[in-house]
Amino acid sequence: MNSAKILWVDDEVDLLKPHIMFLRSKGYEVESCNNGYDAIEMITADHYDLVILDEMMPGMTGLETLPYIKEQRPGLPVIMVTKSEEEMIMDKAIGSKIADYIIKPVNPSQVLLSIKKNIHSRRLVSEQTMADYRAEFGRISASLGDADTFADWKHIYKKLVGWEIELSDGDDPSIREVLTYQREEAGVEFAKFVRRGYAGWINNRSADTPVMSHTLMRTNIFPEVESAAADGRKTTLLLIDNFRYDQWLAVRSLIDNLYNVSTEDFYCAILPTATQYARNAIFAGLTPLAIDKLLPDKWLNDNEEGGKNRYEEDFLHRQLQSNGKTWHTTFDKLVRPEQGRRLIENIQRVYDADFSVIVYNFLDILSHARTETEIIRELTEDDAAFRSLTRSWFEHSDLYILLRLLAARGHKVVITSDHGTIRVDNPVKVIADRETSQNLRYKTGKRIGGYNPREVFAATHPEELQLPRGNLSSIYLFATGRDYLIYQNNASQFVRYYRQTFQHGGISMEEMIVPYIVLNPKS
């Protein structure tokens, strides 16, 4: 039975008795009145789930009654019934945030459909979504065993993220548990896939080598700049640290009114999936090992003091020069809010550049703040909450203002990241000395032991993965899935502090399958 309570307001309400009886037969509780004054009193005194409001009433019209209803109950859906299809009346009704409108003569089935759409749509959509996922579950599970290329895993990841977002508003926790189980299963299989193939990819020995951090610029981004220049347009690369595909989906509807999405794809972040390695590789167009060998004065290993990302602009200019690109280029790194405001105040320099690069660090800061700040933990208790906070931040950020300005100037915009992030919940103990790196998703150092090789991906010969050694006996350990690496000493303290925090540096779809978006302005 439908337990919703409806108020029908019409000066000819006596003629509507057959319609009211029809709705009652469908399980609705329906009350009525014949003028706007009584309607306002009834809404003030009682709870209703929906109002059906006649527009043409003597005394107080429906359009005059509507603001009073919204003042009392802003979220109450109102269906407007009118005899007129005059555009001005429709514009006023829609501008007053009606939920729907019906043209007289009223058809009972039409009324029922509108009620279902406005009262039960969330439940009906949720039920259909859950049914669709149950039907898809088997196909996704089968695809996990068959996936043997990075393209296969991009497809699987995109599907799983889509289902997570679709099911996040559902009322059935059991179906979300099934999806969580399937994502964990996919994470295990993806880690096996990376273990098998990564050395071949990073050394370009595999026929399935994906676009990776160190090849992203010359393979994907430079051609976009060239195609825009051929049309007399400029290009802006927006690199948002820690930006995942689900966060892109969370903000996409805000961008859709400004840009057409011409490309929505992914590339593979290198290991470790940490800023020091992945972002330097993007701008240098080189693997970390190659940077260390060719530009030793601009590479610091984990155990060395100093800023690890100080030379990104230098790396970019070197890569542009080595690829014969003579574009006028700007480079901005935005870490603090005032830097974003300052860039907007000096936006002309971005307008004038053939290729402008903007690195935005906010999401990385937010991830770390979640670890350090209790209130941020509460606001981002799970991935859905983290997406919601991302959207809220983006909607009120300088970054959104910047995108609107670039759209108005006709800039092509490329949005990507250096790596993603994953919420960890399973501690894995290792033994290491104080020289070992502090990252929770990977460790590198000369005295690392006590680990189970089945639980981690151990790179005992870092050069095979194009990684530099801090010293001759250094190795790398990478956590997989939702694991995080902790030391034997103070293990319980680390477990409490870091469980359910967002981390990066290891092997997971969330960290390694990075969105790559190309936007062309609608204007």
C-alpha cells in the first residue's frame, strides 16, 4: 500500500471525487479543499507528502498560493493543474519550483503517474537499480577472471565505480555489501594483474603497455595542444592531485553546462603512486630511475631531506624542448587558497599562453587532513561522503571560477591527476629501521623484513621497475588492495590512527587507474 498523504486544492473539488476515489483505491490518503487560504492553513497544521494545486481559482490563484506553501514547506512537491498552456503561466509555475504540471481535463492515470514520479521515484529507481546490478553481478565476476589487458581493467573499474554511485543512495545495505565484496575481489585480481605485467609495461616490453605517467604528456596531452592550436585555440592542463574517477563523476554535472566532454579515458599511474614519483614522471617524461640518472641534482630519494617536487616546471620545459615544442607556456602550482585567488586576478597570463599548466593540490591536502582532523574524518566517513565533500568544495572553489573563465575564453581543458587514493582498513606488519620511508602504502629502504611476500608486492631489484635505490641494498614494498603497512613497534596505535583513512602509494584500481578528461567549451 502507498501510505503517502496528498492535499488536492481545487475550487471545483466536488467534480474531482472520482479521481480522489481512484487515488484512495491505490492506497493514498487524500484530503481536499476548494481555495488557497484553506490550503495554507491545512499545510501549516498538518503533514502532507504532495500537493495538487489548481492554478485558476477565485480569490487566491494557484500561483499566488504557491509562495505561501513553499514558505511553510520548502521541500514539499507541488503539482500544478491548469487549463491554460500559455507560456507565461508555465514559466511562472516552473520558476516557482513546482514539481510537475498537468493540463486539464485531468486524466486519473496521468495524475497517478505524476504522483509516483514525485513521491516514489527514489524508491522505484533504487529498486530497479538493485535489480539491474543483481543481473550484472555475474557478468562482472566472470570478467575478472578474463581481464588480461589494461583496457579490460579500465572497463571493469568504470563499471564498478558506476554501480557504487548508483547504489549509494539505496535503502538495502545487503546489496551494497555484495558490491563491496565484488570490489574487494576485483582489487585482488587487479593486484595479480599488476604483479604479472608491470615490469613489462614500465620497460615498454609488453604489447599491452598502457599510457603511463612518464608517457602521458607526449602520447596524450601534446597532441591535444597541437589540435587546439590548429584551430586557433589555447589549451590548459589542470592536474588535480589525488583526483579519482568517482570524484570526476561527482563534479561532472557542474561542468556539463560549460563544456562538452570529448574524451573520458584513463591512464596508468606508475609505482609508487605517490606525488614524488608519479608527478615528477609526468612533467619530466621520464621514469624515476631516468630522472635520477640524467638529472641527479633534481631528484631526491625518500630518505634524503628536502622538497621532492621542487623542479616540476623545469622538468616540463625540458620535456617541451626535447619534443621540439616552442609554445608559450605558464606553470602554476596552487596549494593555498590565496594562490588560487591570485591566479584569477592575473588570469590574463593564462589567457595569453598557448599551453598553461595548473597543479591543484587541494584534494591531497583534504586526504591528509582527514587523517589529522577528527571533524574531517566525520565528514568523509566513507567514499560516498568523500565524493559529496569533493563536490561541495568544487562548487564553491576558485577552481570552478577558473573553469568558467577558461570556458568563456574558448580554452580546451585537460583534467587529470598524478594518482588516486584508497581508503585503507587492513594493517600489514613489516620490520624496518628509521631510514625507511614513512608512506603507508609503500616502503623503501635498506633494512626491510618480516613481511609475507604473498601480502605485498616486493621489488627486490628496483631497477627492473625503473626505480632508483637510496643505497645499494634498498628494496621497495607495495601494499595492495586496502592494506596499509605498519611497523611492529606501536602497531596498535598505528592501527587505530590510520584505519579508514585515505592513502596512496600502492597498488589498487583507485590509485593506478587515473581519469584523463578532455573538455571543449560549449561557447
